[in-house]
Amino acid sequence: MRNYLQDYQTGGIDKLKEINFYQPKSELTQYQQSLEEYFRQNPVASINEASSKIEALTGIARSPTRVREFFKSLGIERRKIGMIPAKADPDIQDKFKKEELEPRLEEAKQGKRAVFFVDAAHFVLAPYR
């Protein structure tokens, strides 16, 4: 109450309307522009990698959670990395391409066959109506 009275005496109602709460600022904000440019040109595979890269560039160590929040404030999104199926055999794929796919594509070019490509993730066994 005493603080409010002193504020009123020094600045009136306008002084009471001011919000003077402590709002901590990250040390990374001074490097914000250079870090954003660096990570947009050199994307990282993980938050841990980004954390170690930030420490190497600025000398400021931050936890993965804080780095994730910092990236979010910059508008940098995490992307998941896709994987090649472990059972993919290049020799079998090459054999299929040369012995089965290419002859069928040649027949399709000549008008003897119709070829349809289907996304394996969205394959539907029933015909469309």
C-alpha cells in the first residue's frame, strides 16, 4: 500500500497505471538475428545438436527445452526426418525396374497397357466409384 501511495504522490493516476513487473530477457536475444540466419542456412537434425551449436557460436549454454522455445520464438519449426525402409534391397529394386517396370512403361507408351501409380501409404483395395 505504501508503494502505491508513493507512486501516486510522484506521478498521479498515470503512474499507478504503469506496469513495472520484472520481465527477464534471455541472453540469446542479442544473438537472435545471427543465430536465425545461421540455422536457416544450416538446419540441424536435433534440438541437442542445436543446443551444442548455440553454445559453440555464442558461449551460452542452454537446455534443449530452452532452445526449443527459442526456436519457436524465431519461427523455426522442427521437421521429422524420414527413413528409407530397412529391408530395401537395391539389387532387387534394380532387377524389378529393368525386368518388370520398364517393359510395362514401354507398353503403356505404345498404348497397349494402362499404368497407374498408387501411393503405398494410401492404397485402397476397392475401386473408386
